[in-house]
Amino acid sequence: MAKSNAIGWFDIYVADMNRAVSFYENVLQQKLEPIGDPTGETQMMSFPTDMGVYGAGGALVKSPYARPGVGGTMVYFSVEDCAKEESRVVTASGKVVRPKFSIGEFGWVSLCEDTEGNMFGFSSMK
């Protein structure tokens, strides 16, 4: 069996799917796509995903089994320059928790909060 990274997929839980989709589409400048749930209990909107390339795919999820909130898990979006996406967060009704800062040889990070109360980050090499 081939080795793989620890994360194969991520879910970001939301309370208001339309609000959350609008936030992430505005900040990341990417369209999210609906994906089906075989149980019919969960609403999901997927980030652009190619499971054949490096990194993990994921989706915004509205589920009766989990809630959004700060403190449990951090997702970092890989971007070219985190200052670009960070600059769109407040306009999209989110919050910048910690503006772009250096993490040494590993590049740069911005910490933000989405419209649902989830903390997330951007990570870039410039």
C-alpha cells in the first residue's frame, strides 16, 4: 500500500450554507460545487478538488450531527500569497484574527474567521 498524507478530506461545518458559500467563493475567488449525500441528511458544497494531486479535498457541510465553531480543527488553504485572500475576508463578512505573519522557512500564514465562526488559515510561500 502506498504511503499517503494524514488528511484525505476535510469538512468545514456551517450553520447557513448560502452565507458560507458566498464567503468562501468571494475570498478564494473559486466556485464551490454541490455534492450529493447518500443519506439525504447533509448538505455539502465542495471546494474545487482533484483527488489525483497533492493536498486534500473538502467541503462546506451543514449537518445535524456537528456544528461550526472555533477550537476543534484548523484548515489551512494553500494560496500564492495569503495577503491577497486575507484582504477579501472582511469585505466578505469574516474577520482577520492574525494578519499575515512569517513562519520562517515554511513561508507565511494568515489566521481568519469565517461567517460561521470557524477559524481557518491561509498558507503561502510569499
